Amino acid sequence: MRTASGALLLPRPERLRFAAHPQEPEAPATTPAPSPGAVPAPPPPPPDPPVPVAPHAPPYAPSRLERLGLMTAGVAHDFNNVLSVIMVCAGEIAAATEDPEQRDRAREITDAAERGAELSRRLLTQDRLPEPEPEVLAVDTAIVDALPIVKRTLGEGIEISLSSRGHLPRVLLAPGELQRILVNLAANSRDAMPEGGSVTIRTGQVTIPPGDRELGVGWHLRITFTDTGPGMSPEVLGRAAQPYFTTKPNSGSGLGLATVKGLLRARGGRLQLSSPPSGGTTVILDMPAVTATGEALSLPPAGAATPA
């Protein structure tokens, strides 16, 4: 075929496609026929199931409670080291002086440091050691023994007086618990009276009749701790024994009255607060009275005398 100008027009060749690596078609797999009398081969085992892959675990983050426990243990450890230095220095002071009063002061320092060290050890071993067992305590002697450290806690500007109504019954408390109670109350009163004042501790025994919602029926030791501070408003009075509640955010921990309340409840006792509009605060402590063998003192028959 030619164009109008006479040029020869050739047909366009078709494009051919070639595979890069030509392969022969595979024949379908066939299973050879078994020979006569042969045992057929067992079928192939099924493929192993896929191994589940665990998702990537996030980095471990301790809870707030765990962090608090670690911080408490660290503080207790460091505080124990500080107390060790205090005890060594107090021992050196006692050995270097001939003044009886100075020796008594050094002994008080040592005793207080040893009690602090015992508290630190309890914090460090709280998951390994049981709680201390309560013992029968003669309150008359225990309060007199605790007065020196209570006076030191109150400071020089606060006077303290003790009033006891007759022979006091025994109670069940672990060693050092009564002193912890009185020292915590003294610290609260000291903070409430920065300009000075007075504290009165009164002791006696009361009977709890049937129907009390918190205490069991029977004789109870009662300790009242009264200061001449400005007192508490009704709102503060209702929350004063709650853990971490404080009216002194820059200096108070909010654990003093809460600690006392916890100690008393663990021994079957009770804490009450009173603060009249005229000022001052009274803390009332009630604890079950026991015999010399630790048995509860039951109420006597009507008309019987109060136990001595």
C-alpha cells in the first residue's frame, strides 16, 4: 500500500512480551500408588500453632502507696542514723560531767532517742515483725515517769499540773504507748499556746453503762488533758482527729490526735474533744480497766463500792 505521495506504507509490527525466566508448567502432584502389601505411610503432622506474642509491657510505675512506703522507709533509716549520733553524744555528756542534773538531762535525751529509734525500727520492719503485745500497766507510775518528757515537749513557757482522783485502775497498753499519747497531746497544746499557758492532766475512773456505742460496759480509766489555748471552732473540733487534718499547713502534720485516736481504738478505748466558747481544749481519753492479770473489771452489783 502506498500513500498519496507514492511512499510505501508497511504494517506496524506487534509487540511481543517475554517472561524474564520462562518456566515449564508444573505437573500436578500425584501420589504414587502403593505396592501390593505395603503399609500406608502415616499422614503428615499438622503444622504447629502460631506462638502468641505478648504485647509490649509498659514500664513499671510504682503506685502512690508504694512510693509512700519507700519514702517512709528511707526517712526512717536516715532518722535512725541521726538518733544514733544523738545517743552517742548524750552518753559522752553523761560520762564527762559530775553534775547530777546534767546527767539526768543526758539520760532523758538517751531515753527519748531510744524510743525514737524503736519507732524507726518498727517502720523499717513493719512487714516482718508483729505488733507489740499490750501489757498490764500501772497508770499511776507510768504517768509520773512520762512527766519529764511531757514537760520538755511543752517547753519553758507552759506550766503543767497533775491531779489524780484516788487509786487508778490498770489498763492494757504496749510499752511506751501511754507516753506517746501524752507527748502527742503536749505537742498539740504547745502549738496552740505559742505565748505560754498551762496544761492540767486529771486522772480517775468512770463506769460505762450499757448502751454506749463505742465502749464496753464496765470500769474505765479516764485521763483528761486540758490546755488554756484559744480553743477550736465547731468545724475544726469535728475534724481535729482526722488523719492529715491540720490548721497549721506550714508546720503541722495533722497526725497527732489521729495517732492518739488510733492507739486508743486498738486497745478498746475512745478519744473525745471538748472546746467551750470561752477558750481552751480538753481531750478526754477512756481506756478499759483491767485486773492485775489483765481481765476486764466488771461492774459491781448496784450499791456496791467502787473498786480500790
